[in-house]
Amino acid sequence: MTILCQTAAWPAVGTSIVGETVRAVDDLDAALRALSDDPAEYLVVVGPEADTAEALRFAAHLRLERPAAGVILVRDQVDVALLTEALRAGVREVVTAGDTEALTAACDRSLALSRQVHVDVRDTDEPEPEHEGKVVTVFAAKGGCGKTTIAINLAAALAASETHRVCVVDLDLSFGDVAISVQLEPVRTISDALTMAGHLDTTGAASLLTSYRPGLDMLLAPVTPGDGEKVPAALVGELLAVLRGMYDFVVVDTPAQFSEHVLTAMDVSDHLVLLTTPDTPAMKNLRITLDMLDLLSYSRDIRSVVVNRSDSKVGLSGSDVERVVRSPINGNVPSSRHVPISINKGIPIVFGTPGHPVSQAITRFAHERLLGGAEPARTKVYARRGVRRRG
């Protein structure tokens, strides 16, 4: 089930992929013929002797013609430029020549993904009903309200029972903080979808994701603002449409502005979580936001107003907030120093301390507003985690 292409200079490769049928070919054309002859071939490992440009063209072709098959590229030297180019072409992973352990792990991950994709795209006489998850967009027109923290913890609350698959999308394309908030290294980001615009499928979308916990994945923002500027709003809509079919909930974190990208996300959202804090600038901006949503004909039924740091001693009560924004409050999240502590640890407080008042407030909101009043599930407690990356 694995093809080795031009790996003669690295004999350890063949024996490192345990439990798989491995065969070697001399060039990429032979690899294509082998793939055509056997639909059960799921993986091609391209050795360091193969020309990089030809290998990337091979991967791009394979992504369209055989979406269930994966390509792993082995190079003598690996740098950021090569990684970026390879991932955009559809290569699943790039491994340094000689690192047998890394290759084995990369092959295992790619084969696992291929088997899942093969199940998802298999032909049947009677197609199964299309899965359609819910898109939840978290928005605040003023920075500093805790949007990212609420979005991540809301996703954690939805994924806590491990019966729902959840994806967080960082739509702050210039200064997204989802990755750093959970200590993930953004190897693949939303900007890597540019080469798939117009023909994005579940395989392509899956290649962009970074796994955080079982049932909780992340689509991270670009590392640099320049890359974010290249992402068109239409691609955002395409991504959300595909992710909706892959997950039960897609939680979108947004920048503090009504950009074209944000409006695209709102257009396809099943629920809008509108955040404020109990201070007059934030409440003024929320009031403007609500007026804007009315003007753009967004249904009031899909909106929820949440007050973050609601117990701050600033001389404003909940009724004061409702009076100023002229809207009922659907959720109150208390203030706590444990929230920034959880961010510094890279663990959402809902996961790290599920019994904390902040965790309980977010979980209660998730179940009352997004899960139809279902009883909150018992949340698994996670220990501190270090920086990790998904290959």
C-alpha cells in the first residue's frame, strides 16, 4: 500500500514502514502507473533524488486525481520556503533524509488520513445524506473583549463530550491569536488553501487542519499579515462550506471589524455570538453592531449577546448593559485571573478546570444556545501541554 520513488539512496526507508506492503519504483511516471494499476495504493514516498519541481507537480496532480492518496517528500535539506511550496502543492509532509523515525510517523499519519478519506469519498449506489454541521461566528466590534478566548473555550465546551467534532477557524487573517493561545505551531494555515480555491474538497481541507485534542481541530491564521491579505473572501465561504460537512460545529474567531471576510462568515452562520464587556466603548460598539446586523437583515433569532467579565466592579449592572445595548443578555462570563493563566499554559480553561465558574458559564451557554438545552457533558481534564505540531 506504499510506493517508494527514487529512494535507493536511503535503504532504511523500505523497512521503516511497518505493517504495509511496500514497493519501489524508479521515477514518478512509474509511480503514476503503479497508482493506476492498484486503487489500494494510498501513499507515495518521493525520495531525495527526485527533482523538487517535478515532485510538486506530481503531488498537485495526485491531489486532484487521487484525493485519497498522499505524498510524502523526502529532501536532504528542509527549509520554510520548501515547506510552504510543498504544502501548497498538496504534499502531506516533508521529511529530512535520514530521519527514519520522522518518516515512519509521517507515513502512519498519512495512511490513517487516506483510509478515512477513502471511506468518505467511496462510491455507493445510494448516496448517504450529506452531513451539515453548524457554523458559529464569534464577533465583537471592539478589541480586547476576549473574542479568541471565548471562541476557543466555546469550541472546547462543544467538544467536551467527545460526541461532537468541532473545528475552530481563526479568521483574524492579520493578527490571529488562536495558535498561540493553545500553543500550536502554525505549520499549515488558511493561506495554504489558495492553490485549492474553486475546487476545495474534504481532502484539501483536511490537509490544512491542525489537531489539538480528540474531536477538536484548528484552521489557523497565516503567520504574516501579508499572507492573510492574499486570502479572498470567496475562499473563506468555500472553506466554511466544506468544513460544515466535516464537523458538527465550526466556531469562527474574527477580527474586530466588519470586513468582507467576516461578513462572508456571518452570511453562512447558523449562530452569531456577539461579545461585549461592561464598559461604555464596548457597549457602544455592540449597539452599532446590532444596528448593522438589522440593516443587513441578519435574523435576530440567530444572535446571542454575551457579556464577558460580567462581574467586573465598574458600576454597571446587567440591567444597565441591556438598557444601553437595547438587547437581552444571553450569557454572562465572569472575570478571573485563571483565564490568562490558562492561556499561558496553552489549555482552554474549560478543559483545564471544568468546574471553574468561567468554564461553567461558557459550557452552560453552549448547551442552552447551541445544543438545544442538552445537559452539559462531563469534561475530561487535560494536563499542561507543550508546543506541538501536527505533521
